[in-house]
Amino acid sequence: MHRRDALVLGATGALAMTIGEAVARTPDDLTGKVRHVVNLYAAAWNAADMDAMAALYTGDVHWVNIVGMHWRGKTAVDRAHRVFFEIMFKGVPLRLEEIESVTPLPGGAVVAVVRWSVGAFRTPVGEQVPPSRDRMTLILVPDGDRLRIAHGANVQIDEMAQRSDPISPARE
């Protein structure tokens, strides 16, 4: 076999494996894996189990919280969540409303957009926040046969502003 033929055969084999992996990883498989992670996240939140929540993060996780704080690294993200749970989120219910989208990325990573229902809470300065809906973007990366959170960003949905969304299905 000539070197050129071996290279073509090797490249073809690599392409076949890539296609085979893509076929094996159907959207339903990804959505199921994402659903598993967000269900674990909700269960940890609702139990105020910060150890279980931290187990969902990669070591180099980044987190942007609902008011724009940006935490870097598992130690910082875990510490910040623990502090805020102690002063305002313990006992505040979190319920998954919908996984709005799951988009695969190269290397097995996934971007997921999920919508939550969040119970009322009181901020550290004493302001009462009524129950709300949040939209969270998660970047999940493979770790063995499961996904871990490498990045999370959370935004509270402004219900009044939703009525002015120019591409909302309700407006089309």
C-alpha cells in the first residue's frame, strides 16, 4: 500500500468514526443527559445540598449569576452558592419548566437553555423578590458517560418585556 493510499484510508476511517459517533449521539440522548444534569441541579437546590450541587461542576467552571456577578473556578462558584443559600435561597423552591434548547458542540460539549420557576426570596439588603421565572444557559462538557457544568449564566425573565419580543411565537 502506498503512503498516499494509507493516508486516504486513515482519513476515511476517521471520518466514518466521527459520523458514527454523531449518529450514536442522537438529540434525544443529549436531551436526556441534559435533563439528568438539570434534574440533579434542581434536586440539589431544593435540598440545599451544596455538596451535590458542586459535584455537577467542572474544576474550571465559570458562573454568571442573576445580578451579573462572575465567579471563576469550582472553589469560588461553590463558595458563592453556599453563602447565598445561607442568606437568601435556602427553602426557595426551584422547578424546571422546560429545556428550551440543546445544541451539540464539537468535542461532545453541549449548550442548553433551560427555564426555571423560582420561588420568592429576600435579597441580602432586605428587598422582597416575588416568585419569578429564570432562563439559564449552561455549557456542559463530557466527563466519562455524564455531563458536567463548565459554565452557567442565569437571567431573570422580565415578563412585561416578553410581550414586546419581536420574534416571539405569540407575535408571529
